[in-house]
Amino acid sequence: MWHIRESHGVKYLLSDSALAGGFVAGFTTRLGGVSSLSYSSLNLGLHVGDARERVITNRRRFAAALGVDLGCMVFAEQVHSNRVEIVNTQHCGMGVLEQETAVSKTDGLITSEAGVMLVLTFADCVPVILFEPESSVAAVVHAGWRGTAASIVRTAVSLITARFKVSPISIRALIGPSIGQCCYEVSCEVAASVRSARLAPAAGDAERSGEQAQCPRDIGVEPGRRVRLDLASENVAQLLDAGVPSRNIEHLKTCTSCHSDLFFSHRAGRGTTGRFAAFAYIPLEGL
Ligand SMILES: [Zn+2]
């Protein structure tokens, strides 16, 4: 399903099912870069306080490891919105060298053009990669709790089905490393707003922890209570709502906070940390 590759010192996870569908897609780890301390070492985020030249060096290593040009990458500003943008070769290079040129106020990128590498960066939020092999459409989505509450994943699936005339039944989804229910304590208000984005209860809800079940459905009934939220499963529920079959959804189930030696985690790093990437690319010359 997945394998770990190491190239130019960079270790990353590559999806076998994406490769079989003609895509190069996966997630970087934090290993193989030149940044130090909280950003050690493969920090790919330009906006988190790390030295710019180190981030650019890390991005060059990342590009070399994948065998792509740095200039074919497209980054988004990522503001926890539900805005999803369709990009093409004209967007190549946006946000690569400066955060200011990233695709503005956007948290999801879609492309159907070969040679465009979609890149979003993460430290606990849920990375969702979508691909549809027949129409050769790929997407990367950044779903933190605000984006999830605003249904960004369902929005991305709807946009793909509407613009590229594909059925959600043929869309495949990869859920990458993100903060697990084990480590994600939030207020009841946050949990309620995320869960209110669902159209239908997800399978397995009944088996969830008692702690989560205690969260009052009615926002404000017990302000101040903290609960543990399973943000990745909320996004799986949205994919199912959107018509993506469960057999097409691969969930890595790796907690960034528990595995902060491998991935950046905002919570584990107490707010000061780097970013790893979720990426999707349609090769120019096929695989
Ligand atoms: Zn954890």
C-alpha cells in the first residue's frame, strides 16, 4: 500500500495505489533536511519562522528526491479555509521561493495537467490526497478543524466531479499522518462544529470512546469541557458523504504527535515546529 523511499537523504512515503493509477503521491517525513532545532530537519514551510534559505535548500532536496523541477511545484497560502483552486502549468512556481506568491487564501489544489506538482504543508492538520485515474485528476487538501468544519474535503470532491465529469465512485483518497484522537484534545465547541459538517453519522461512531460520546450535541451546554477529537475520521466521513466508496479510502492512521520524531507536530512542538508535505504529481512522461 505504501513504501518508504530514501533519495538525496530525504525519506518520504510513496503510495503504491497512486503509482498504479499513474500518479506520484505521498508524504514527506521530517528527515533529510538542513534545518535545525524545532525545524529539524526537512522543514518545507516558509511561513513558520525558520531561515528562508534553509527552507529553499530543503525544497530543492525534496524536488531532487522526487526527480522533479522545483519550478513545477505549486504551493498554497493555507488559511484554514474551504477554498479549493484548480491549477495548471501557468501556476507552476507559485509559493516556491516566497510565501507571498503562493495561491492566495486557498487550502486545496486540484490539477489535471501533467507536470504540475501540488504541494501543501502540514503539522497535525489532516492531509488528504485525491486522485481519479481515468480522467487523470489529482488533488491535495489541507483539513485542520476549521477546514473540516467548513467541509473542505466534500467541497474538493464536488469540484472534481463537477468540473471533470467523473463519478465519486472512481475517486481514490489517501489520508496521511495527522494528529490522532490519542493526542487531540479540543473544546466541545470545536468538536461540535466539526461534527456538524457531517451529512450522516459515520460507521463506527457507536464504538468511539466514552470521552468523545460525552460531548454534548448542543453547543454551549457544557462550555469548558474538553474532548478528544478524531479529525481524520471526520474527513473519512465527509468522503463517504460525498460518495467516495470506503474501499477507495486509505487511511495511514499515524499520529503526528506520537511520532514527532518522524513528522512535524504543532502540538508536540508547542507551536514552534516545521512542516512536512503532502504532494501529488502527474508525471509528464508517464510511469
Ligand atoms: Zn497520538
